[in-house]
Amino acid sequence: MNVTTSQFKRCDVIHVEGRVDSSTAPQLNAAFESLIESGRFHIILDLANVNFMSSAGLRAMINAQKACKRYNRGAVVLASVPSNIHSALDLAGFIPLFPIFDDVISAVGSF
């Protein structure tokens, strides 16, 4: 798995490629923690190049969402979610918890 971040004026984008499972989820969690600890609470998770996400990846996402929403400071939104990941999010009941956008541009515009 490869995780990169891009910083914009109002938000940050975390680009993820590959599989997010129990061995790679700590990298995703570290990317979230790095942004949150630096006071950046508007985060877009770009899932366009993710082909698998386990419960460990979902847990990293929900922990980041809780941290961003604490004290009403921000949110984690999802962009370019593949259909198999969308199905996993739906099965886990996460669809109402994360705003989902078709692409990164519209997600950036939401902030």
C-alpha cells in the first residue's frame, strides 16, 4: 500500500493505493494522526486506487472521523470510492457517517 498526502488551503487529501488490511492500516492511521496532530481537521480520503479494505482500514477511518468531528472542528469525507469498497462501507453501516463524492475536486469544493 502507498499513502501520500496533498495539502490545499482549506483541506488535505490522503491518496491511498493498493490494499488496506491489518498489516497496512497502521500507515493509513499514521497519515490521519499526522494531519490531526498538526491541526488539520478537513480531510479527504481518495480511494480511487484502493482494491481492498479490511475492518482495520474501516477502523482507521472511523477513528479519524471521531477525532475530526470532536468539538465540531471538521470531518473526513471520501472521494472516488470503488463499488466494492462502497459495498463494504454500506454493509458496515458507514454510509451515513461519511459524505461521499464522485471525485477529489468536488470533495475539495465541499469545504
